[in-house]
Amino acid sequence: MKKERLEVLIESSRLLNSSRDTQYILDHLLATSLEHIVSGDAAVIFLYNESTKFLEVKAMDGFDEEVSEVKLAPGESITGMTFSEQKSILLESNSAINEYTKSMSPENKNLLEYTYETLFPKINSSISCPLIFDDHCLGVIIVDSFSEIPMTNDDLEFLKSISIQATIAIQNRLALETQINQKNDLQKYTAIIEEQSKNQLFALRLSNQFTQMILSGSSISDLLNELSKMISLDIFLLDNFYNISHHSIEKSDLFGSIKKNRARISQTLSKISNSYYDLDNHSEKIYFYPIAISNEILGWLGVLSNTPLKDIKPILAIERFVLVIALELLKDYEKQQVEQSIRGNFLDEIIDYPTEDSLDRFSKQFGFNLNKSHKMLIFDWLGHERFLNLPPRYRFNYLRHIYDHLSVKFLKYFPNTLSFIQENKLIFVLEINKVTISNYSENLIDNLFNFENFPELKIHSNSDFAVGIGHSVSNPLLLSESLENARLAIKLGLDENILNPPSIPVFYFESLMIKGLLSHIPSREAKIFIHRVLGPLIDSKKNTHQTLFETLDVYIRSGCNWSFTRDSLSIHGNTLTHRLKRIQAILASDLSNYEDKLSIEIALELLRQF
């Protein structure tokens, strides 16, 4: 018997030096243990998992499959105690085994319901040996016997020898696996480093290429076109006023959609992180990259793509471009004060000394449409003391933030607006076209200058500013008159409301002139006129008539803007149409008739004076 066991151990040693994997070796050692321990009926090898801190089954023979799910804590049951104490245990009776298994957790008892209740009462002896390598316990090997003939000390010594073989096998395999993993990791890290090195060289070449282009006198458009070729995508630049300053977009419908959506795009842009915008009726999304220096936004790069940008090279190209273009835009930004001064001088030229030649140059440089009517609007900063105490650069930036804010607002409702910064004033030239006529109303203009929800603009109160709007002129040579009337509107408005300032200080020259004329009508005649035109509505005690009067007032004050009235009153379009028909029926008037509408407008204006 001893000779056979010795031969088994020699054979096991040969196995350890084979190329077999760890699982094969463990299974072989278990089978060998059961074959040469006469009373042995079942065996299992547990290995300790450093991550989970549990002993887990790695090989078994003679047990039901549910045993493979068992996880034992150090100190739990026979296995856990063998692991903790690092000593072999020979238990020669069922009662001795039961004493050890009392420490098994309820969870494991439930998991081993069949094995625990059916097999454990039959286990009459058990041997448990630790797998120790260099004073470190790797796990435990266990052999159980259902036989009435208990296992002996000879069996214990044989299993100890097997456990040594198993330990060597496990340790060698773990060392080999560690070497293989390290080699694989090294190959991965080497590949990553090589890829990073390639990317760094690529990024360096990009920087050198863009820098060389700048030194060679290439324009921002040249740089933009070069990037577009590199990444094979359409791109464009938005300036900090949300205008498309440069682009490489060939499809006119796509470019038109972007221009049309600028107002909505401006609401989604981030000044600190990348963002994207879904373009209506197009498969492309616009991916935006902020262009900033020292947290000061200079614009955005827009990239049109059907899919998110994930490839490293296009991303590197974009990042390098953004860095280079930021420096170029910074130079342009520093020129803005000078340019705004030049723009202001240009505006002064066509206001003070208008000629056909100056208007033609103004039209070409700023996109001024000579064939459209225009109104002049002035935003006058009245917080003089606080404003003038600021250094010049900060003063310009302070106004520029307000200018930026208002430019976005005007862009939404009044496309083709021209804007200028002049000293402590902002001047807007509003083009009167189909879009602006449909949008234009005093309520809408007032709302554009409601800064209540914009504390970042640092407008502390509405006494800090005033807005004047001149009359409409069809001849660009008469712009000076509209500008002068805008200035006059501010003066008249402030003088008239000195004791009772309006909630939003926006003054309309045409309204002020009308009010001035109407104020000369005697009260008696004014009341007679009001009663004749509006009496059926305002004299009625019906609540419905009061609602109809409010609807008429909003509709007339908005310039008969149906959509604006519907949205302002938060009613359905059919409801508004029905109300307007009722109003006309009650007043016996036709709102499409010039004289009827004028009478109603005058009556409403007179009513406000009482």
C-alpha cells in the first residue's frame, strides 16, 4: 500500500511539471486521493479568493452540484477552521463532524439543504488539510467518508502529501498565469503608449501645420477649410454674438437651416463644455466646441456629423484647431474696440453726412438693405457714475455683455438688425420687413428690455437705462431723423414720467407724439368719443364684455398681431378668432377697415389718459 502511494506521489510530481492547466491538475489530484484512500467517498478543494474574502470551490468529486455554489468564510465549519488555523484535521466520528459544522452560516445551510440534511448525517469521518505555501494558506483540500470504517492517520499523512503536491501545482500555475497576464498587460500598455506616442506626434504635426499656415498669412477661412478637409466634415464658426463668421458648408439648404435656427441654437450653447443641437429636417447633428481663453468665450466651432465624434484623430484635429483659432480670435477680439469705434464712426458718417457713396459702402460692409424701411433704436446707459468709474476695457466689456444679450433677443424677432456700441450707448438699426412687421409690437419690445431674470448683466434697476425708438423711414438718407427722434423719445419719456417711472423705460416717439396731440383734446369731447367707439364694451357690466375688452386692447396694442395676442392671452386660436368676431359685432366695427381700426386705437389711447 505504501509503495502504491509512493508511486502515486511520484506520478503527481510528473504531472506538476506538465503543461496541463490548473483545473486538470486539481481534478486529477482529487481523483487520485479518493482512489488511494480506501474509505474516501467524496472530496473537494477550496481556494481563498482575496477579492471576495471567501473560500470558493475549485474542484470536487462525489458531491452534489449544489456544493459548487458554497462560499465559506475563514473560521466557518471544518474548512474555514482548517484555513484559519493552518493545521490538518482528522475527524473520526459523525458527532465530531457535527460539532464543527455547527459554525456553518444559515445561508450555507439553506444552500446545502439536500447535502446537509442527507449526506452530512452519513459522513462518519473527514480529513481536512490546508494548502500552505511559504507560510501563506492558499486553500483547503477535504476528503469525506460515508463508510463505517473511519479514515486513519495513514490516510491523513497521504492527503497531507497530496495537499503539498496540490499547493505546488496551484502556486506554479498561479505564477505562470501571473507572468502571462503581466506579459499581456505589458503588451497592452506598450500598444497604448505607442498609440499615445503616435497621437502626440499627430497632434504636434497638426499644431505645426496650423501655426505654419498662420505664419504664412492664411486667414481664419483657410484654417477652417483645412480642418474640414482633415476630418471630412462640414464645419463653421459662430462668433460670440452668434453670427456665422466663417463656414465650409456647401449645401445651401443646410446653411440656411443653421442661420434660421441661430436664435434657438444660442439657447443651447455652453461656454465651458461641448454641446450638440438637433437640426430640424436634417440627419446631421451640430456638435459645438467652445472657443475660450481664461474663461472668456470667443465663439464656438460647429461640426456637422451624422454620428457622435469618437475617433481620436478627428477629435485631436478639432482640439488643436480650437486652441490655435482661440489665439487668432483673441487678436480679433482685441481689435473689437477699435472696430466698434470704426463702426460707430461709419454710422456717424451716414447719420451726420449721408451721401449715396457712404450709404453704398455701409450697405456692402454691413449688409444694410437700401430698399427697406428702418427704425433707429437707442439703448442709453444712465448709470453714469458707476459706469464711468470702470476702466475703459471693463467698461467696453460691461456694455458688450448687454450688447451680446440684446443681439440674441433681436436676432430672434428682428433678423437683419444692425447693432453698434457707441460710448455708453447701444444703437440698433431695425429693418422693417414682412417678418419684423408681423413680430413688431410694443409689448414685445418692452419684453426684450425686461432684465429682471438676468442678474449677470448687473443692471440693478430700470433707472439704470432708457430706450428710445424713432419713427420708421423709407429713405436711408433720413436715418438721422429717426435717430434724433429716438433720442427725443428718451428725453420726452423721462421728463413725462419723472414722478412715476414706468416698469420698463422704453419710449416710442410715435406714441409720445400721438399722446401729445391727444392730450390737447378737451376731456368732455374725449369721453364722448370714447363712449361712442368703445361704449358697448366698457359700459357693460358683463364679465364676458370685460374679457372681450382686454382681448381688443392686447390685439390693437400688438399692431393686430393675431399670433402674439393668442400667445399673450394663452388662449386657443379658435377662441381668439371667435372673440374678435364678437368684438366687431358688439362695436359694429370692422377691424380690417382703416378708419374703424384708427377710431378704436384713438379711443383706447384716450381711455388710458383717464
